[in-house]
Amino acid sequence: MKTRPGREAATDQEGTTSWLPLVVVVLTQIQASFAVNALTVSMQGITSDLDTPATTVGTAITAGTFAMAAFILLGAQLGAKFGSMRILRIALVIHGAAMAGVALSVSPVMLFAAQALSGAVIALIAPALVVVIAANFSGQQQARAIGYLAAAIPAAGVLALLLAGSFASTIGWRYSFALVVALAVVNFLLALRLAPVAPQTGMTIDWTGAGLAAATVILLSFGFSGLNSWGVVIATPSAPFSVLGLSPALVLIVLGAVFGQSFFAWLRKRKAEGAPQLFDLEVLKSASERATTVCMACMLFVGTAANFLIPLYIQVVQGRTGFQTSIAIIPYTISIFIASTAVAGLYTRFPPRTIARAAFVVVAAALILLAFTIRNDWSQFLVVVGLVTLGLGQGAIVALVFNTLLSAAPKRLAGDVGAWRGLVHNISGSIGIAVASVFAVTALSALVNANLVDNETIPPSLKAQVDLDEVNFITNDQLEDVLGATDATEAQVAEAVRINEESRLRALNLSLLGLAGIALLAVVPAGRLPSWLPGDIPPTVTAGSPGTEPAAAQA
């Protein structure tokens, strides 16, 4: 049998090694993910303790996320040059110190700096974790290890909801980050027992490529994040600046796209010259690998957007507290964890493209079910079923596409695969939240204005007292406070509340249906994934043929 040139053939034999490397990988991923989730859950305590608005905490979270996304490709290069295990150990120490800085923060500036450092260090950790898996596991062991790595993220979310939520309401929010420091110490001691990964000491880091990548990520992230508040096309009054009246969000997105094209052009130029590259395009060489990336981006876009809309539904439509929201979404989070770990059992029975197609259909069906069943009663059985089903499909896809991409690449590119996964995860997530927010708010504004046309209860004089150009998701109490500053009567307030309730619920319905449509469209690129079972080598493989990369080959 022949394999595609430059690829390592899969074998029918599967090595069995100690699971200690996986323990380190999973605990380290929990350490990184728990820290971010704990910051979100602890928002109320931080704002009161540091005497700062909630937006400061949001800025700190954003700073960490952007720092990680901007430098993750560089992180993979540093791991390759100096040894991924050495980089991982150093990163664990620095991340622990950053979390100590969060726990001991006495000002918003200190919190911001510590979280930004945390994000930059995670850019070193994420690629190293993938290299550890590739260096220690193969075959089904590797598939299960990837599933556990993917499952560690929702597991950390559940732990943060329970532990950080409890700490924030009892002994104090700082203890959550003290716990992360303790976990960093444990992970560092365990990492000392792992075998080193040989460094590529002769490699040269592509600093120009690193600069282009960082600029691309930062421009796109800030651009998409500002769509809702700065305007999609025309700049709003809250925009920090405008270019000929255009929204700075649009300008930043266009610049980000230009820098992104420049980044890939630079990589192709360096490859043609035989010079070192920041990111090896061989990871995306075939149609199958590019389709796998598209599937990953689609699922992370849909999943992150749903994670934004679901809390919006619980807190705004139902009026529940943040902690009640955390408890309510635990079944959804647990279902992601279960699917991420269990999907490896399907690899020996179904080809990747079949699993991916079925999972996207499951995700779409779950979103459609939610769109037609959500009301004001969270305990409704079908809503819970829809959330659990969504989590199962989402967890299966994320673990599957990551395994497919890693297994298709040579072992030397494991760090690049890990960095690419982290980059796609953060950019797709940022875009998912931004687009879902813009779509939902736009739908809400259109529905509210449609309900006000020819409304006999609410006269034009009352409409003139309310800024209908700034419609957003607000609770009934907030709406009543706004109308309290007008001359609205009780009947008019009641009518406005009715319109608000119906419009925001319908806007969320439409948003969920839109996400379902994206999930169904993703079935098309899912058909480009490998069409044969893991461990098999295609009988005839030609270079450049779509769908010919091993889905569980030894990396």
C-alpha cells in the first residue's frame, strides 16, 4: 500500500503507555480553563472588592483571551525550539504566579496585568499539551487522550460554576485563584516526572510572521467585539472614532483581513524560499484538512454563540441570577464532557465524515428544538432535552475534528496543530459571540419597532421620549425604570412590557434558528472529512486527493 508523500502511515498496532502524561495534560487544561471561568463567576465580588465597574472584569477577561490568541502560533515555535516539556514546566510556574497576582490584586490595573500575563502564558501551554499527547500516545490511546483533552474544558467550566460560585458567595472570590495556584504546583511536580521532548535547537523563529499573526488576531478580535456597540457599518455615538463615518469595527475587520492575507502570503513566500515559518501550511495542505478546519470553526462559532444566547435567555427572559444561571446550564456542560470522552468509541465503527455529518445534524435538531420550545419556564422538559442534545453533538464534533487534524499531520507538526486549534477556537468564539449579539439585537429592534407601528396604546408622544435606536435586551424591571422617567401610564407600561417580553423571546428564537442553519450548512464541509475507518490505510491514495488523510494514524 502507498501513502501520501510526506505523511506517516497508520499501522494496525497501538502502543500502550502510561496515562501519567494524560493526567498532566488534563489537569493543566483544567487549570487554564478554570481560571477564566472563575473570573466570570467572581465578577460581582471583584467589582465590589476592587471598587471597579463590571466592565473592568470583562476587559481583563478579553485581555487574557486576546493575548492567548495573538501569541499562540509563536508559542508553538518556542516549544519546538526549546522543547515542549521544558516550555510547559516554565509556563506552569508563570501561570501560577499570574493567578497569585489575580488573587492578591489590590487594583484593577493589577488584575488586568495578571490576567493578560495569564493569557500570554496559555499561548505557550496550549501547543505543548498537544505535543505531549502526540509524543506519548498513538492509535486509540491517542484518540481517547484527545477526547479527554477536549472534555477538560467543559469539566473546568462545571468546577468553576460549583467551586468558584460557592467561594464567591461564602469565603471570598480570591480563594478560587488560590486554588488555581495550588493546582499549578501539583501540575508542575507531575510534569517533572515526564520525559522531555527533544527540542529543535537549530530552528529559527519567524518574528515577522509572529508580528503579522498577532496583528491579524488583535484587529479581528477587537473589530468583531465592537460590532454591537460601535456599529456594523455606520459608527454609533459610542464608537471611539470613525473613518468617514464608518464604524471602527468594520475598519478593524477589514484591516484584520488584509493582515491575515499578508500573513499567509508571507508563509507561502518563506516556504518557497526554504526559510523557517511561524506556522507550517502542511497542516492545511489537503482539502480534507481545510474542511476539518472549517468544521471546527463552524462548531466553535455555533457553540460559543449558543453559550452566549442561553445565559441571555435565562438571565434576561427569566430574570434569574448569575449563580442560578450557572446551575441551570450544568446539564448542558456535562453533556459536552460526556460526548468528548465517548466519541472515541465510535471511531472503530464509523468513518469521521459520517460521525461529523450526524453530529452536525444533531446540533441543528437541538437548536431547532430549543427555538420552538423555550418559553419563560426553564423546567420545561423539552428545553432541557434540547440543551443536553446540543451538548452531545457539540462535544462529539470538537473532539472528532481535533483528532482528525492531529492524526493526519506528522508528529513534528503536533505543536502547529495545537496552536492552530487554539487560534481557531478563540477567533471563532469571538466572532460567534459578536455575530450572535448583533443578529439578536437587530432582530429585537425590528420586532419592537414593528409592534409599535399603529399601536393604539402607546402614542407617538411616548415613543419620542424613548430612544428606539438603542434597543437592547433588558429585563422587565429595567424597562419599567426607563419608562418611569416618562409620562407613561400604567396601561402603557404594561403594554410596553408585553411587547418587550414577546419581542426578546422571538429574537432569541430567530437567533437559535439561524445557528441551526449554520450547523446544517456545515454538513457540506463535513463531507470532505476522511471517508474510511481509523487505522486503515486507503487502498489508493494520490497526492492532493480530498479525504485521504488518516483520521487516527499515529501522529
